[in-house]
Amino acid sequence: MKLSFLDPVYARPGPYACAYLDTSTDVDDPRKAVELRWRHLRDDLRSQGADPAAITAAAAAVGCDLEVSGRHGQAIVAAQDRLALVEELAEPPARDSARYGPLPDMMRLAIAHAPDIPYVAVLVIRSQRGATRQAETCIDVEVETGRWPTSAASPGLRCRWQLQAAQWRSRAAEVVAQLEDLAGAHGSEMIVLAGDMWARRDLLHQLPRVLRAATVEADAEFAGTAGGRALLEDTLRDVFHGRLGHRDRTMVNVFLAQRARHPQAVEGMAATVAALRRGQAQALLVNPPAAFTRPLWVGPEPTHLALTAQDLRSIGVGHPREEPADAALIRATVGTGAELVAAPPDVVTLAGGVGVLPRYVDASAAA
């Protein structure tokens, strides 16, 4: 999974005030509930010595997602007196949290994007148009792009068509052509197709072979989409549960092959830190939630990363400091252009919950 969405955060100098909070609207008086949650986080940031201007900047974004229905959350990052990032979370955080420090708390947000699979959702249903006695049967088609799971609370482009049922077979090709263009432009790895059995099967039959092979059918006959939520959200959650994107799956397979030959070079915190410090990592692998208890030592640059202060002093870093491991690892990953693979333990269990896919295996590291 590429991490370019975090670039705007690291482009701003810290220190950073970061907050993750539940902004769900399925409660009585959600605005008041969010204000109370923010009050606790604001006090927490103050107790950590946060810049008042950063707190004010973050406060301006709190609750700006209340038009999104149901359960969801927010991630907010402010640096000095400016917002660096505001993003809706498809699921509320397990607990509200705030952190102020030289490195932004971005591992949680990165994992919230995983598996980051681009898709197109298609819902085909029958409807009646016109007065009861003169009603004609129509086929309604709704199509929406997205990247799962972030699109659950931040849907992509949506298109709609309404065709007479009598003309469906002759005009379905028009829908297929536009669907093919949309899937190609979006880089979709999967099409999730649901709705009326007859109409969707006819649509599936007309899809090009490549798209047909990437299509998953679901039995949902209707999907009322509440405000700000993805089309076919519940179906998508079932379809994508436990999946990895094509690229992430490939990297896991390569990692497993390398681990079989050079386990000490690719798995565990020591190997991971060494590869990131050398700028050698193609991808950081973590078992979510990536909760590391041991801090790491860092310096001014993303590659200034080590298990001990002496390791950094030995490469000329004058004033190493301890930082949470998750913040240090994700900064080094973004800063060196590496990717992130958030792999569930049932896909690959990593020693210490972390591993690295090197761009190449250093013979001295593998020894």
C-alpha cells in the first residue's frame, strides 16, 4: 500500500498535535457527544505541552464530518498553527487518543487505510415509473468507485442510469462501456455486483473477460445508502474481509520466500530498523494493530532510526532521542518511499509483529 496520502503531514515541520476520536452520529445529540470527547483530548494535549495554536487549529476541524451517518471517526493532525491533515475514519477508534510530539502519530491512520483495495460497486434493481395503472418497469443501475475501507465513510464517484426493462438487453452494452471506462480510470481490482438476479447476470455476461473475472456477485437486492456512506457498504465489508490488494499479496509472497532463506534479514525489529536506516526497504510489514511497547531512537532525518542511541551516534547523529516505535517506523517508511503492508496474523505472523521486504538482501545482514 502506497503512503503518499501522508506526504502533506511530513511536509510540515513539527511538533505535531494528533487526535483520533469517535465522531459517530448514531447517538443522541452527536454534536454534544463529540464536543465532550474533544474536550478530554484537548485537555490531554495541553497536559503534554502542546502548542495552543496547534490545539486551536485542530479544534476547528473537530466534528466537520457530522454529515456522515452511522459509526465513524476522525483523524486530525495540526502542526504549529495549521492543519496538516483531517480525515474521516471508516470505523471509530477503539479509544479516543491524543499525542503531541516531534513525530506525528500516523501508524494508526496508515493501518486504517489497509487493505486499500480499489473497486467498483454496482447495484442493479427493478423499479416502477409512472402512475400505478400506467407504470412501466425500469432497471436502475447505480455505480460507485471507492478504495476499501476508507470509502465506507468517504465514497468516491457515483453514477446512475435508469433504463426501461424492455430495452435492457439492447442498452446494457452502454452501461458496460461506461463501467469499463470507469473501472480502468480508477484502477479497480474488483467489481462487486449486486441486485436483481436477471439483470445483473445479463450485465455480467456482457462484461469483457478481464472485468468478468474480477467480478464478485452478491445477493443484496437493495442497498439504501445513508448520508456519506458507501454504496453496498455491508456487502463490501463481507467481500473484503481478510483480503489483501494484489500488490500487497505479491509482496507478502516475496517476503515469505525471502524469510525462508534469510529470516534474520527480514523479520523482527532489528532487521526492520536496519533496512529502513539504510533506505533498503521496499515495504514495511506489520501485524495490526502494530502496538509496539519498546521505543526507538531517532534523529532529524527519517533514516535516523536505531535500537540504541549509540547506534545513531556511530553514524554521526549528535542528539538522538527516544520516540514511540510506531511513529518512528512510519516516518522512516514514508521518508524512504517504502510501502506498508498491514497483514493480518492469519496471512503471515511476524516475529515481534514487524518485518521488512528489502529491495535486495544484504549478504552481511543475511549472515
